[in-house]
Amino acid sequence: MSFRFVASKVVQTFITLLIIVSIVMLSLAMVPGDPVRLMLGPYATEEQIQLVREQLGLNLPLHIRYVRYLTGLLQGDLGRSYHYDLPVAELISIVYPRTLWLVAVALIFSLSIAIPVGVISAVRQYSALDYAVRFLTYIAVCIPIFVFGIMLLHLLAVRIPIFPVAVVGSTTEIIVLPALTLSVYSAPAIARMTRSSMLDVVRQDYITTARAKGLSERRVILKHALRNALIPIYTYTGLQFGLFLGGSIITETIFAYPGMGTLMVNAIYERDYPLIQGCVLVFALSFILVNMFIDLTYALIDPRIKRAR
Amino acid sequence: MRLSLLNVAGPFAVLIGRMRRDKMALFGATVVTGLFFVAIFAPVLAPYDPLLIDLNYRLAPPEQGHPFGFDWVGRDVLSRVIYGGRLALIAALASVSIGVFIGTPLGLFSGYIGGKLDTVIMRATDSLLSFPYLLLVILIVALLGPSFENAILAIGIWSIPNYIRLVRASTLSIKEREFIDAAKATGESFLSIIFRHVFPGCASVLLVQSTIYLGRAIEMSAALSFLGLGAQPPTPEWGAMVGLGRIYLQVSPHVVIFPCIAIFIAIMGFNALGDALRDALDPRLRGLFRG
Amino acid sequence: MTDELLDVKNLTVRYFTEEGVVEALDGVSFKISMGERVGLVGESGCGKSTAALSILRLVPLPGKITGGKIFLEGVNLLEISIDEMRRRVRGSKVSMIFQEPSRALNPVLTAGEQIVEAIQLHQKISKSEAEERAIKVLEEVGLPNPPELLKRYPFELSGGMQQRVMIAMALSCNPRLLIADEPTSSLDVTIEAQILDLIKSLMDQGDISAMLFITHDLALISEISDKIVVMYAGTVAEISDTETIFEDPKHPYSKGLMEVVPDPFRGKRTFGTIPGDIPSLIAPPSGCRFHKRCMYAKEICAKQRPTLERIEGENYVACHLF
């Protein structure tokens, strides 16, 4: 994998990020109505409004604010939250790791269920299991994530009090239900993808060759078929990451999980623009970094790309 | 290829035939028709005023005359669900229309003209499309302020790049066909070619995907309202009902369950109908567009 | 008295598809003796590949072997368990190579991994010993720098090299019978010649004992086989030694085939044709499957399937003319 390739990817990422920052920043500047007025509420006096405006530097021309924000960004300064009166960076640094954990656990759950299910469904095509899987995934795709979350909450926390309803208990406890919800959100799509990828692979000539050599069916599926099938699944899962991020916002809200999603939603209620900006930025950065990672490591799993580089 | 009655009627005949055999298609068509019916006749169908508060009946469970029970301020849940159907349909149709009316021309021009215009449009479209959709929609609402109309706008904006990509793909394949050359040869004007020849070719794909996007729009508007970023109280929007009612889940689950079921059935109905349309209009499209 | 290696008796295979039941093979019979090279010829879709796959019981779904017997060294392969097939037959007693080597080799495993896997499956030796054996067999098929080759992925090799790798893999466990399903059809003509030469030399050296060579190319088959089985629409039309098939074909279809091929040295400069189309195998013609296109057809041909009858020596024909 050449240095040029990596370097160009990094540069591309950086540019995309810059574009997103700019769009976020500029669009917040274009919010209809006066953000300060909206923030302080209808009872604020003119002096108060002017004061806050000055404090936040909102009376400066747009391009100066833009540059200021960017330079601040480079120093790790994401602005200051109006609502909490704390640096945005600080707030995010508390909640972001929690969201990452949530997504990571959800990803693990999701893959652990979806891939085996997809494989079995493909290998036992036309069986009752296959039809059940296809039916379930079809239904599951139609259930909005919050509906599922609520149902899960109801069943497992209310009806059968396995998990805590509120945010008490250790991290392990509070992460399970949201992670489960989030994983169910993406699992059907991944299972479907796995199934169709496996079906494609199993039809290939090299699988017949493997069988003709006398390999056990298990070996054929696990060693020959799956390795090939996993390649598109890898990229697909990477694309799914975006879904995870968006879904995490809703999931956190349902379970009152103290992650970045909850923070951002609250910031939106409060019209806390610096905080909103910061959250969006961090979300976008995560998303872009993950995509970049997938792009770069894709070469590692597919030897055809590896050697061609 | 002009869009004649045959083009439209033919597939519908197939569709009806298919519906007799395919239960999902029947289900989808029933649900969607039902939803339209409920939406249009809501004032007649709803037994009570969805906004009527009666604190004597707070969170009261389902009983005679109130099959869905009461919500946390004593409003009849059934009536609210019915009116919610109207709102869901309005949200879906409005937002998808935004996508269709803005995205389609852009896609047509981008695909047909090609060149720099195409590159620019595609770059913008691709970056928008790769962005997680919920995040995008939430962000737009964050900027504009939470409201039902802004939610519709946000979903509409989400749908635009989807339509651009869809229509452009169709356009690209139609562009290469001979009848376009024939039209050009007879000196037809550029706009005329696009709208009389290219566009009808996209019609079936547009119809199928729009049906699916209608389902997604319902999901997204419900999600936004759930988060409090869409329809504001006391509007009887399904997602809002779930969002506000969830604190009562332990005590009075009916407040949340019924809107949830409504959302689920509506989405599934649109998906099923979309799939059925796809099969009827062009079986080769199966699996090509994962709405 | 020759040693009989393979005896296919009345093999029937059906594919149960959505459109209907495809009668892919109907009563196919032929024999292969030790050291014999048998060519299996026929048009596309006549069932050659299906017949070959049946020997290893690799007929893909929705196909099923619905009748007949396949005796390998006296054992009916259709009666033993699949497990037995894997352990004793596939890759060890009977090996198979396929048409497009680029598709028949696993793209994410190196050539070495795939060959060593085949070797270790049937021989209890260590990995390094297996690698040595792999190197040896790669040398035998004429590949340069075998140790390097072990580390290469299939896509890094040319078509000819890939096919040699496949052959090496097939031969690595010294099979009694090698089935070659159109091994050169996807290769360039010059490469095709090279591979054929390789196969011939391997045969002469004794590395390949018996072989079933499948192809639709008549010129090819004449070079490489002792005996030819002509198939048509899922049935066997004629089985004769190579010379007889070319000089004096008995079955009308075989005759037609021979006439199709131009032979400039005998003054025949154009392609002949056999009138009509290959019948659909979902509703195959009654009686002899060739009768609708046969210029010698009699009444009985439409009513009754002709059975394979011995003509002379080891030659058989399935036709009412005989």
C-alpha cells in the first residue's frame, strides 16, 4: 500500500471535513431569526441581547467569525456552550466515549447475530429457516428504531424487570438495552447482505472445485466461501456505520443514555448553537474517519487489491 | 416512447392480477388505500376531537367507545391515531413531492447534459447521500427550529439527492437508446426531448421508489417528532405521541402501543406496495434499489 | 481383459426448477477402463458436465441424481455416504478440472494454499512435506519457479498457468481417474495447444492413468482420446473408438457431427449443419430424442427409445437403424 495512496486519502478526508465544517458554520449563521434572541427567550432586554452577542462575537462579520472558528478548531477549541457555560470540547469529551462504546457493542452484537444468520440462511436456502429469516428481516426493516426501542424497553425493563429503566446501575447494565436496540436496527440489513453475498459466492466455480477436492462442507463454507463473501460485507458494514451514528441518537434518547446523541438533542431544544455545531462536527468526523479507515484497510482483506497496489 | 394510456394501464392490470396471488401486494395496497381513506375522512371517522382534554380520564385504559384508551390528559387515543394518519400522509406526500419536483429536473439535466454540470451535481449529491440520513435530517431541523413544517422540509431536502441519483441513472440508460437519436434527428428541441421522451422512461422507477420513500418519510417524520424535533404538542402526530407518552409506558402502555402499531403498519404497507409495483413494472429492478 | 475402473449404468439426473423438471440425463451409460482415455462429446447443454459432476456427486441444486448406478472399482458410488465420497473418492481416486481456471480457483487463497490443502486432505503428512510435494507436482506440469508460485494468488497468473495449477492440484494425490471438463475452452488457441501437450505427456508418463475428457471440440477429442462417447440431449448416442467415430460414424447424429466440421484436406470447405434445434429437456421428445432432426427417422423412432446396443467389439450405438 503506497504512501501516495494513504496520503491522498488523508487529504481527501481533510477537505471533506473542511467542507462540512464550513457548511455547518455558515448554515448556523443563516438560521432564520436571531439566535441570541431565540436563546435568551422573549423576556430578554435589548442590552442583554447586545451583551451576549458581543460575548459570542456574533456582531463580527461572517468571514471573521469563520476564520476564528477554524483557528479555534485547530487548537481544539470548539466554542463554549451557552446553556451549560462550559467549553464544548469538554462536554463532548465526556459523552463521546460513551457513545463510542454504545456503537462498538452494538456493532459486535449485530455482526455476531447477522453474519451467522445470513450464512446459515444462504447455505440452507429454501429451507424453513431461510424463509423465516427472510420474513423476519423484511419485517424488521419496517420497524422504526424508536418503535423497537420502546418495545424492548417495555418488555425487558418494565414487564420483566431485567434491566434498569432509568439511568442507574453500572455502565454494563445501562449499555445492554440500547446496544441491543441499535444492533437490531442494523442486523437485518447486514444479515440480508451476508445472505446474498454468500449465495453469490456459493454458486461460484471455485466452490465446486473445493468440494471436488473432497473438503468437508464445513471447510468449504468457512474457509472458501465465507472469506470471499466477507469482502463486500466489510464495506457494507462500513457504510452501515452511518446508520449506527444516526440510530444512536434516537436510541440514546429512548433509554436516556448519557451519550453524545442525548447531548445534541438537548442542545437543539435549547438552541445552543455552539454545542450543536460541535456535536455535528464530531459526528461527521467520526463518520468520515471510519469511512477512510474502511477504504484503507479494504486492501488488507482483499488480496486482489493488495497486490495490485 | 410517449406515456400513453397503454403504458400506464398495462402494468396496473398486471398489478391487480398479481395482487390476487401475492398477499403482500394485497396487504400493501390495502394499507395505503386505507391510509388515504382515513386521512381524507378523518373528521368523519374520528369519534372524538383529538385535542379534547378531559382530565377525569387521564391515562384511562381502553373501554367501551374508546377502543384505544385515553392519553395522559384524557384525550381519545383512537381519534388521535386517526388524525395522526392524516398528518403522516401529509408529511410523506409533501416531503416526497419536494424531492420529486426538485430532484427530478436536476437528475434529468444532470444525466442528459453531462459534462461539468453533471460532475458538480454528482459530487454534491454523493456527499449528501453518504451522510447518515438521520443526522442530516436532525441537523436541518436543528437549524430551522423544531416544527412539523420544518421536519417536512428536512425530509424533503434529504430526498432530493436520492431522486437526483435515481433519475440520473434512468436518464443515462435512456439517453443511449435509439429513439432519442431519432428525436434529435427530427430536430426536436432539447426541453421537448427531455420531457416527452426521457422523462416517461423514468416514470416507472420514479413511481416505485416514491412509494418506498413515502414509507421512509413516515418513518423519519415519526422519528423527528419522537425526538421532539417535529410536530409539537398538542399535534396528534404518531411519533410525537410515542415520544411524549413513553414516560407512561410502565403504567399505561396503550398510549404508546397504538401509535407504534400504526407507524409500523403504515411503513410496511408502503414497502409492500413499493415492492409489488416494482415487480409489476419491471421485475429486473428487484434488489437494484435498496430504498 | 481390461480392468474396469468406472462403470456408469443408466444414470438419470433431473433438475427440479421453477419452470419444470428438466430431464438432464436419461439412462446414460458408459465405461472407462484403467489407463483408458475417453472423450465425451456433444453440443452445449447435452449433459456432458452433468454426467461428469454426477460421478463425484457434485450435481448442483436443484438437480438430483434420480436413478442408475455408478461403479468405481466395483463400488456403487451412489450408495455410499457423502462422507465416504469426500474421504475416499473426491480428490483422491477421482479428480476433476474445470473450464475456466480463473473462476475455478479461489481468488483469496494462494495457489500454494489451495494445492497444499488438497494434498493434506488425503495424505497424512506435515505442511512442509506437503509443500515439497506441491512444488514437485508444479514442476511436473511445467511451471517455472514453483516455490515462488506457491505464494502467488490466482489473479497474478495467466490463464495457461492457472490451468496448470489446477491440473497440478488435481494430480497431487495420484487419482485413478481424471475428469477434465472443457479444460481448454476458455484459453487462447496457442495456450490450448500447450495444455493439451502437457496432458498428453502426463498421460504418456503415466501420471494420468484414466481420463474422461469432455469437450464440444471434435478436433481436440481426436487427438486425445482412445474412445469417444457421443451424447445428445441427455442420452448417449454412440460409443466407439476414435477412429471409427471419425471414419465410420454409425448414429445419425454422429454422422451429422462429422459432417459439420470442415475438412479442407478432403475437399470439404464449408460447415455443414444439422437441421432443427436442440430439444427442450423439460418436455423432451418421445422415443429417440434425436428423431425430429434425423433424416433416417422411422415410425418406431418417435415411439420407442433405442437402447445402447453393441455393434462390434466395444462399440455401441443407440439407434433403431441398428
